[in-house]
Amino acid sequence: MVRGASSVLLKPKTTEEVSAILSYCNQHKLAVCPQGGNTGLVGGSVPVFDEVIISMALMNQVESVDSWSGVVVCQSGCVLEALDQHVAEHGLMVPLDLGAKGSCHIGGNVSTNAGGLRLLRYGSLHGSVLGVEAVLASGEVIDCLSTMKKDNTGYDLKHLFIGSEGTLGIVTKLAINCPPRPTAVNLAFLGLQSFDDVLQTFRDAKSKLGEILSSCEFIDRSSLECVEENLKLKSPIEPHPYYMLIETSGSNGDHDEEKLNTFLEYVMTSGQVTDGTVATEPSRIQHIWSLRERIAESLIADGYTYKYDISIPLPHFYKMVEDMREHLGSSIIRCCGYGHIGDGNLHLNITSKEYEKEILSRIEPTIFEWTARVKGSISAEHGLGFKKRNYIHFSKSDGAIGLMKQMKKIMDPNGILNPYKVLPDN
Ligand code: MLT
Ligand code: ZN
């Protein structure tokens, strides 16, 4: 979708090296593009022209794990899955999980405020990241690397670096609060006949599973068909219009199973759920998760994917997919919806054999106008990057955009940090 033409890529190993690079680039007004695992979906980590790429891949050291508090301090280039395996040795887990875990970097996750599959349980990175060390465009190192859960000393500047996609500074280290690793995990894969049933089942999952509910995901028939057709993965149940994945995580298997069984009995007796299966062994859990996690990958095999990542009030959640499908008719291969229903986050994806300007012009800005009408967000978790920046006004007021521009001027007066990203052209 996006491609730059950089001739220089630098791989610093230390904060001092990042500082020296930025100080040089700032003096010579050279634009830089910070890059983590390069798994973003809005072109945030891809150079637009010939920016100097600063890859964080070699800054992959875990500095400390405090098994009393669960606070872990690491460099930003740690791969999410590797970091999770590292903290697992201390009985902890990283409170973030997403399909790209095998290659995305924790620093990239922080810079984009990635959400993922368990935000419902563990909250956003604005909550779990306790401290950040970042280097400003000038090369100055800003130490906000607090490891305390409570630190109310003035402006909480770390939040400026969480989700600003490398436009205000480069995150070099972070402190993250890691919860205990659950010892009992169950995953239910459910089939449902109507979207109202999906909503009711989500409400029942919250009230009946309570503190053990760790994920609630949604897949429509078209998304599941895509994984089955393009990746040859097998669904554990018969075809349904809608599916849900409901995960529980806790510390007492018998207690959790009893709760889950009561919940399942309720939703099946009431007719909201018409088929389902529960996995408890890691390999089956893994297989069922792959049906959800690999949808994005399966869509690529159709040809070109028009990707949308929208926050939307739940009563409107699926209507958007239906409206888009009707609006686009037979000009496309598929229009499907899946995502983090527990967070009101819809991934609406449309595919065609090849990129077609005509299709794009029928989708945008209609989709953003639709979202703004119901007071949703045009980017729930993927960020704005290069691709969505000029649509920011659908979700932010002029005043807020003006203040963002002023902050950018203060922190990066020469505009060298990840230019053409996040902020709109006008
Ligand atoms: C996901 O939840 O699968 C990711 O955000 C990627 C996507 O939107 O397809
Ligand atoms: Zn997602």
C-alpha cells in the first residue's frame, strides 16, 4: 500500500546512539522514520520519501523484572512474543496480545497505543505503561521512566509518547505493569443467528463471567469463510451468520469451568447461541484463536484489502458492515466485519482483486461520515499513520487538532520526526 525510497537505515543499540542520531539529523534537518516491527496497518512506520529509517530492532534487552510488583523495564525493540515468554518465567504476562505478536515490537505497540485481543480485561497501554524514556528531535533524552504505579507529580508526560506514532519523540525504554499469568484458560467458540444475540451474549458474558472474562471477540460469516477458503483452516462448528470467541482466564480451573458452564447453559437454553465448543487444551485454544487472529492475513489472498478500524457504539456495530455491503454491491469480492466487540472496535475490511480508485472513492469518505454521525472514532487502535491522517477531523475537533500542531512545533520544531504522519496536511 505504501512504499518509501530511503537509502539509509540505522540500527542503534543504546539510547545514547538514538540521541546522537537525532541530534545530527536535527542539526542537518534530515527527516527520520522510526521503525519497530513494521506490522502497522496505516503506513506509520514506512518512509514516505527518503527519510533516514531508525530501526529499533537491536534495542531488545529486558532490563529488569520486579516479581513483587510485576513491573518490567525493557528497551523498545523487544518483540512482543519474546517479551511475553521472558516474563512468563517470572509467572507474569504482558497485558497486550495481538496477531502480529511474533514480529511487532513493544516500543511500536506503545508508540501506536496498540489495543489487541485483551484490552477488555487489562485496559489500554495508557494504563499499563507506567513509564517511558524517549528521545526528542533535538537528541535530548526525556526520562519519564517511572516504575511506580502511582506518581502524581505534575503533567504525566509519558502519555505524549503513547500513541503519537513517533511524531513527538522516539520511545527507547518503557516500564510496563505485567499481571500474573493465568493458570486456567478456557476458550469458547460460539455460533449465533442474529446480531442482537451477539450483543445480548456479550452482556451476559460480562455479568455471568465477571472477573474471569479476558476476551470477547466477534467474527462474521464472511470473515470466517475467508480464513477457511484462503488459509484452509477448519471451523470447529457448522456455518453460522455470526461467531463469538469468549475467553476466560483465572487461577482456579474448577471455579472458572463452573462459571463458564453456567454461562454457556444460560445462553444456549435461551436460544441466543445455537452451537458452540469449548477448548481447554493449549493446542485447541491455539487453533481456535488462529481462526480470529489470521483473518487479516487471509484477506490478503483475495488481492487488495481496503482496511478500516473503527470504534462504534454497539447498537450500530454491525449495521455499518451491512450498509457498506449494500452500498458496494457486486463491485467487490467481500465486505466483512470482525473485531474486538468487547471494546466496540470493528475491523471492517473490503477486498477486490486489484486496487481500484473507483471502489476507494465509493468507500471514503462515506465510511468516515457514517462513523462521525454515530460519534465513533475513525481509528480505534491502528492509529492515523500516513493513510488516515487527513481524516482526523472526523474524530477530533479543530481546537484539538490545533493544539496537537502546537505541541508538535514545541517538541519537534524542524519537523524531522516521522513527517507526513498523524497530523493532517492542512
Ligand atoms: C486484528 O485485530 O486482527 C488487527 O487489528 C488487524 C486487523 O485489523 O485486521
Ligand atoms: Zn484489532
